[in-house]
Amino acid sequence: MPKYKYIIKDTQGKTIDGEADAYDKNSLVQQLQKEGHFVLSVEEHFLKADAKKGKKKSKKKKKFTHSKIKLNDLLVFARQLATMLEAGVTLLRSLEVITDQIESEQFYKVLNSITAKVEEGSSLSEAMGSYPKIFNQFWVSLVEVGEASGTMPMVLNKLTFYLEQQAAFRSTIVSAIMYPIILFFVCMGAITFFALVVGPRFENIFNSMGVELPLITRLLLQSFRFIKEYFFFLLGGTIATFFLFSKWAQTKPGKYQIEKFMFSLPTFGNIFRLLIVERFSSQMAILVDSGVPILHALDITERLVDNITCANVISDIKESVRQGELLVAPMERSEFFPVMAIQMINVGEETGELSKMLKHVANFYQNAVETFMKRLGTVIEPFMLVFMGGVIGVIVLAMFLPMFNIAQLGGAKSS
């Protein structure tokens, strides 16, 4: 009977190395999992050195389709890891197989490093924590819970579902506003083209004719002259303003002032608030459902909600919960959360179905925001078309009106 060396983690998260006799690798993995252990690796004792040599010899230069890490790379990684662990494949072997299939050059290097750390005895959550820009606290905490409870595949499946849902939600919002933005920039491009190319040519023609121009033409030509003369200053000023604004918006005071302005807007302010409530609810739902303690879940959500106003509210809620209160009372005092969300969370706490009610809250406000954005896009698109047509129409009218007047004058003189 062959002898195998294994590396496992027990229910306390302690890494254990050991040896055991078994008929084959799969039967040993199943036995260890039945005993409640999280299997990191299982290798036949006398083949380990040869396997490593063979691995080094057969290693070829890998080709990548892209260099940066995309959301799809993380989704594929989580889904594949969940599937392989669910099938009884060891963690190290799963990581090796997934790494070989990675299409991102940067992610390939990260997963190689994570695999090496796990091989040296680190837990997967600890190894992921070394790359906070890729695997944030949300990832690390969920994986940590999965390791401790032995429910890693289930946790990873929930994480994948959450990421896919959020990606689809963002895509819906972006799609709703993308077309109007494109139309706006096309309009600005048309104005710039007329100012730099068409306007000066028409001005030369009008000057050579020596006729008095209509007011609308004079104003338009003066505007075009100003744009052409100060084009690079205007362009540089716009870029500099955008750059400085984006830098200021990344600071804490800047973020807070922008949030304050957004919340104060009629209609849009309420939608912005619902967007934040949806993010809070969906993150809390998956954390609580995965077994993360409520205080730890609030702490993670406070850091990941990406809104200073809501983060301050969550901080107050966390302190109240630490003192023994339920979620509902501090949420109600904050006056940040809608009444319906508070009532549903209250029912969830009373019935012991908090994660389920948080999911309902998240889904409700997600649908509300999606419906609003679709309607907004439907309203803005024709408005932008009319605006664009009006701008181009005024320019064309201003350019050709003098020609029409000259033709009329010429006809009057000949008669």
C-alpha cells in the first residue's frame, strides 16, 4: 500500500504535516475531509522529488491575453476554485491547475506567489491578504470563514454569485448613461471642428465680400475666433481642472463635500442614497450568511462601502451593537436608511433570518435604482439628440444666412 505525505488544517486553523498509508490519493483526501480537516496537499512520498523535477523540466513559457487583472479573472478564479474543492481536489493542486489556465500576466504572478505561500504553511486567507489591492478584506474574511468552518466551496460560490450580481448591476447603470455621454462628446467635437476648420474659412469668404453680417453670425464667428485663438489654453485648462478635481475628490474632505452635494440633489440625491444602501445590504447579507460575526461584518462593510457618510453611520451602528443593541435601533437613529429597509431588517432580527432579509433589501433597492437609470436614459437620449441637433442647426444657420442674404441682394440688383 503506497505511503502519502499530507498537509492539512484542523478546525482551529492549525497547519499539520503527516504521513498515512492509503489505497490511492482520493481515498486519503476523502478520509481526511470526513475527519473535518481542510486538505492543502496530498502527495505520494517517494514520488514527490521526481514530480517537482518533472514539473520544472516541462515548464514552458506561458502566453497571456492581457496584463492587468480584470473582474472576470477574479470571477473565473473563484468559480474554478469552488468547483475543484467541491470535487475533492486538494487546495494546492487546485491552485496549480487554475494558475496554469490564467490569462492575466499580473494575476498569474500573484497566484504563483499565493501558491508558494500556501505550500510553505500559510493559510489561503493569509496569502490573499498579502495582496489587498486584488483581494480586499471582503475576500479575505469570507475565505477565512470558509477555512475555519470547512465550507470553502460554499463560501466561494456565494462570493462568485455576489461578484457577478454586482458586475451586472454596474453594467446596467453604465449602459444607461453611456449613450448620452457619447452624444455630448460628439456634440463638443462638432463644435470644435467648426471653430477650428469651418468657421475661419467662412469668415474669410464673408470678409472678401464686404457685406454686413447678421448678429447671430457675428456672435458665432467671435466665439469661433476665441476658441481657435485660445484653444490650447482652453484644452490645457480643462485637463488641469479635471486632474486637480480628481485629486481633490480622492481626499477625505473632497469625498465628503461631493457626497454632501450628491445627497442634497432633488431625486438624484435619493437614488444616490439608495445605491449606497444597496451596497451596504448586499455586502452585509453575504458576510452574515457565510457565518462572519455581525461586528466583524460591520467592520468590513464600513471599510468597503466607499462612502464616508455611510461609513460614519456604520461606525455608530457598530458601537451600539457592541454595547448590546440590535441593528435596528441605531439604524433608525441615523436617519440614513429608508423606513422600509429598517422594517425588513427588524423582521430579520426578530425571526433569525437577518441575512435573508438583507438580501431582500439589497434586491429591492437594486431593482429601484436599475428602473430609475433605465428611465433616465430613455428621457435623456431624446433630449441630447434635440440639443445636439439644435447646436448644429444654429451653427449651420449662422454660416449660411449671410449667403442667403447675398443671393437675395444680388437678385434685387439684377432686376
